[in-house]
Amino acid sequence: MLKRAVWQGLVAGLTGAVVMTATEKLEQRLTGRPDSYVPARVLARLTGMPEARGVSRGGET
């Protein structure tokens, strides 16, 4: 029973991530909004990796 619940949770999470990503990409295409580099920058800070410099889009620095 626990194994089944774990699989259902994994499938639901993966499905949700796919749907949210597809929706975001559609919205970006319709509105012309650029990609966000904030998630990558946060991950770099949390893991102690150096941040990439010189990448700037849509006013982000």
C-alpha cells in the first residue's frame, strides 16, 4: 500500500511539473516574456557554485 502511494505521488508530481512548465512556456510565447534565470542563480548560491556573469535578459542582472 505504501509503495502504491509513493508511485502515485511521484506520478502526480511529475505530471504537475510537466503541465506547469508547458503552461509557462505557452504564456511566455504569447506575451513575449523572456526566461527567468532566478532559479539557476538561487541554486548556484545554495550550492556554493560561482554565479554566471554577463547573462542579462529583460532587465535582470
